[in-house]
Amino acid sequence: MSQHTRRNGFAWGARWLSPIAFLLVWEAGSRTGIIPARTLAAPSTVLSTGLEMLWSGELPSNLLVSFWRIALGLGFGVTAGVVLALAAGLSRKGEIALDPLMQIKRTIPTLALTPLFIVWFGIGETPKVALIAFACTFPVYLNLYSGIRSADVRLLDAARSFGLSRAEQVWHVILPAALPSLLVGLRYALTISILVLVVAEQINASAGLGYLVNNARDFMRTDVIVVCLLVYAALGLAADWLVRAIEGRALAWRPNLVEQAA
């Protein structure tokens, strides 16, 4: 084993020292009564509760409900963001018509619209999905719009010299150049969707992770609350990993990614 490999292995192991120390201190505080169970359950209790919820099917079934809310909200939000960015980025008239509205939308906190969405859509699934979709639209729009407008002029000149039509320039030059920006927007959208989900599931939810959190709050089950928080964190990490995997395949032509893969 080379010295470089050993150094990397040591650095990787050292990164886990502080989380492990934190868990040990937390467990010790709970065991000695310094941290009351009603304030925060011990890590061992959280682990036991999580396994019970997993084997009983309570956690998977509610997680599936939350997953579909995120998937639907992301689907609508990302689609709207891409369509609006293409319209504004590829057309001067589209930019004049759409970009001011999108900039106004950017200044409105999404969660502040929750009461209005309840008035419009009721307290069913629609306002939950609509909040996620509304929050996810702008990150995708902003990054893709910026990517389209930042396309290398020299590449466009070369495309014109080869006789490519406007549609061919968009498909073969502008969109590939804007793809990294789109993936950045998608990463932001995935993160925001999970953050908004936490609030959206407080709207009269009868299933989902937010439903479990609300019930646990009423019965002061901090162990269940921590389990759900960990699941939210795992969803965020999984979303980030998914975008990185897409980047690795879709942007394999970029030198930096090729070198990292090697």
C-alpha cells in the first residue's frame, strides 16, 4: 500500500472521529440523565425505534408517500423551470415577457404562500405538491437561463460557419453548453424540495414523514422525531448523490470529470 493511499485512508477515517465522539457524548448524557428522554432520546433508543418502524412497515409506507410528493413537485417544478428558461434564454421577446415575472417570483418567500395555497387548493395533496413545485421552479430557471446566455460565442460562430440552422445551433451547441448549469439548478431544486416538504407536510397530512413528526410531537416521542429527521437528511444525501451520478455520465466529456473518474 502506497503512502498516498495510507494518507487518504487515514484522512477518511479521521473525518468520522468527531461524529462518533458526538454520538458517544450524546449517549453518555442520556444514560446519566443529563439529557432527559423527553428533551432528546438517546442514540441507542433512536436506533431501536428506527428499526421497529422499519420492520413494522410504518416508516417505509410513510416514506413512500413523502417520496411521491417530492417526485410530483419536482416533476412539475423542473418542467416549468426548463420551459420558462428556454423561452426566456433563446428569445429576446421571451426574456422581456418572462424574466421580470421570474425575478418578482424570486423575491417572494415560497413558504409565505402556504396560507394562500390552502385557500386556493384546500388541505389535500394539491397544496403540498404545488408548494414544492413553486419552490423548485426558480433554481432551475435561473441556472439554465444563465447557462444559455453564457454559451461561448465562438462556438456559435463556428456552428454558423458550418451552416447549422438555428434549431441545430440550439440542439448541438447551446443546450450542451448549458447542461452543467441545468444540473446545478437541479441540485438546488432537489435540496429545496426536501426543505419545503418538511413544511408542506404540516398541512393536515394523514401520511408521510411530516405526519409521523406531528404525531410524535403530540406524544413527546423525541425518538420518532429524530428518526424522521435522519430520514430527511438521508433523502438530501441521496438526492445529491443522484445529481452527481448524472453529472458523471452526462458531463463525461469535461476534462476535470474525466480526470476525477480516472
